[in-house]
Amino acid sequence: MSEAGMTTAAEEVDDLTASTADEAIRKVSKARRRHVIAQLLTDHTVTSQEQLADLLAVEGIYATQATVSRDLEEIGALKVRVHGMERTVYALAELPKDQVVPTEHLRRVLGEWVVDVASSGNLVVLRTPPGSAHVVASALDRTSVAGVIGTVAGDDTVLVVAAAADGGAALADRLAEIAGL
């Protein structure tokens, strides 16, 4: 316990047994953890990944620094300088549409989830494992790939619309290369 009679987030995590920590990890999805991170960044002045991990622990979510780092990158969090503060803080873009995904994230998502690429006219069809198409479509939408008007995601298929009437083949080649196919 701290001097004020309250436990710190780190002490609360230390008090968890291994089975309780494992159980907590299993119960919190990646999407839920990232939602909580976004809320914490909105509600607190977060200056480090370690501080964010402590705040997550207080919420009952155990995450390593490496996991927190990946989550921050994938939700588009940035370190920004705030007027009157010596240190930078983590912040999110005001609107989800303004949260740009780094190109490396797109490479990782396409490499992990895209299993086949086909094209016709100005359309590209990306095949994914069942339930994964929305992840690929979101990464494409948030990366602003040149020549892409938009995407439509089903369960295991993403339809990508190319800007040029005959641009599907070139776009398919570029997306296949990014995916490592």
C-alpha cells in the first residue's frame, strides 16, 4: 500500500495470482482493451506506455508494455506536445476518420489476413478467413491507399473499388505485393 492508504496500479497487478491474471487476459478482447485505452487517453494525461499499462491494470486489464505499444500504434495514438507541459502526452485524432493507420500496419494486416486477390475492371476482391474482412477493409480505409475510392466488407470478402475504370488489375497487384502474395 502507498502512504496514503491506497494501492497503486502496479501493486494491484502484483496482488493478482497467475490464474486470476490469465483469466483477466482471456476475458478482455483486443477490441475492448483498445476501447478502454482510447477512453483512458481521453480522460487522463498519459505521458508513457508504462503509465497507460498501470491505468489499464486499475481497470482490471493486464497488458505488457509491448502490447500497449502495439495498441497505441493501431488505434492511431500520437505523442503530442501540450502547451504548458514539459513532456509529451498520448492523444487520439478528434474523429475516427482522421486516425490514419501507418503503412506498416496495413502491411501487417494484409499479410496476416488476405489469402487471395482477384480483380475485374475497377474492382478488386480480397479473400480473408471467415470473420476477418472488416479488419482488412478498415485498415485499407484508414490508410488512404492511392487509387482506392472505398471498400465494402462481408464476412470473408472485401470489395475494393479502384478510382480508374480499368484500375482494378494494377491495384490488385499492388495490394497482393503489400500482402506478400
